[in-house]
Amino acid sequence: MEGKQTLEQLAIRYGVNERTIRRDLEGMCYVRKIARYKDVTIQMDTTYWGKGFGLMVIRDVLRGNVLWHKYVHHETIAQYVEGVEWLKSHGFRIYGAVIDGMKGLPRALWPIHVQMCQFHQMLIVRRYLTQEPDLDASHELLNLVNMITKTDKESFIGAFNEWYEKYRDVVNERVHDKRIKRKTPPYMRPRLRSAYLSIKRNMPLLWTFYDFTQTGLPNTNNGLEGLFSDLKTKVRVHRGISREHRKKLLDEYIKRHY
């Protein structure tokens, strides 16, 4: 509301020296708090501020609390497993987890029920097909996946199988060129085929919330994306902040509000 809360302004406001303000900020120490409620369903994902600075978060779906977080250069399966094992070692019972679709993570989390975020699946297909594909098969597949959060399992799988039967030849067509020396020629439309195979491969994980309603799993990670958006808004106010001070800001804000 008033000023920019610089060191000089804070020193005048509280009647102390600038070095005192700086020393207090440098001396801040984050103490991880452990949530009281131990029966949880979790969401996990990572957000980034530029290259090489990411925040990995595990969040309680029901209560919105951040149960564990870690600063990473890039997300790995081992780091997610580290967070889950930390929760288990502190008495948490995990009934389900929502992930962004990282390959190999569901197997690493077994026997926890894993739900792949349906919105991330939409983004994967959009990345392969673009927002406005020219091919009829691509256009219909994009429209189909864009409806995934608004339909039920049986309807989506039925529509997906009908789409494949209709465009089977288009998806599996290979390049007809005698100059190609490969034993099996490449596919004519590799991006369409990759989008199709992505949905087919992830299909069991896209409906865990539907098959295991007792876990309380949501079908997307949108709650966690909202948390990330809030954190980025707060950090954006402090443009030019150093990496270490950014960590202190995030630690303190998460402790107070999540």
C-alpha cells in the first residue's frame, strides 16, 4: 500500500538500522511442520522459475495443505519417491496420488492408486496436434480429448474406440517411397499416431478416480496449479530477488498459508 518495502523503508518504519533488517532476513530458518491429519490423498507436481530452479510439491487434496516440498533443478521419479517415503516415515497413510503423467512414476508409487491428471493428457495431445489441426482425424481426436473432464469413463472409451475404428488406416498408414531403405517404412502421420498412443497407453491411469471413488481422488491437478499460480504472483512482486531469498520467501509463505 505504501512504498516498495525496501530495506531503507523497512528500517525507517521499524526504527532500526538497515543491517538489522538484512540480518533478520538472512537469519530466517525454515522448520518443516508436520500435518495432524495422517490419512491423505495427495497431488504432486513441480513448477519452475526459469531454468534450473523448480519447486516440487506434495499437497493434501482434501485440506489443501502442503505436506512436503523440495527445491529441484528438474523433476525426477526418485525425488517424488523421496517425498512419499518421507510422508510414510512420519505416519501418513496415502490412499491415492494425482500425477502429471511422468513415465515410470506409477510403477514407482505402487501399491498407491495413481490418477493421471486429465488436463495434462489434454496438453500432451495438443502439443502433438496443435490447437487447429488440418486433418479430420486429428481434429476429431482433439475435440474428443478436450471433452475428457466432462464425460464418464464408458462414454470416453467408447468414443475413443469408435474414432480408432474410423481412422485406423489413417493412423497406421506408412510412407510409400521406394527410395527408403528401411525394412519397415516410417508412419505417414507420426504426430497423430503419437497422440493416439499416448491416450491408449495412459487410459488405465486416466480413470482411477472413477474406479476407486473411496480414495477421494480428483481427476486433475488443478488445485495444485492454483497454488503454483498464487506462489508465482507473490514472487513476481519481488523482481530481482536472489535464489536464496526466493527460497526463504516461498518457505515462509507456504508455512503461513498452506
